[in-house]
Amino acid sequence: MMDLKIYILRGRKLIRGPYTLDTIKHKTLTYNDLVWYQGLPDWTRVEQVEEVKHLAIEENARTENRILKKVKSILG
């Protein structure tokens, strides 16, 4: 299962990929993102895919993470 090549679709925009399960841990997935890998019949919401749903966060938390990263980059 660790050799899955996972693609992420967010708001009809393909996020670069493919990712492995190990590298996807460093991405910010939300329950509304869509993922696909060989073996899935179609793009599927993250919350419906056992292999990745535990890595997802709520949309509000994703926004907070983005703001915190921006503030850290400004403050150094």
C-alpha cells in the first residue's frame, strides 16, 4: 500500500503529484479534496478513502495553517 501514487484535486485544480502516502502526510488535505490512485474507480472525496482520510483536516484548520505559515514567513 505504501507505493500508491496518489493525485489530489482541489476545487477542479490538480495539485502536483503523484504523491506517496509518506509524502502526502506533509500536504494539507481537507475532507472535500478529491483523490485518485490506480484501483479507485474515479476521483473520490478524501473522507471516503480509508488510506488517506486520517490525514485530512477541516477546511477552517487549513485556512488557519495557511495564515500561520504566511505570518511566520513575514516575521522570519
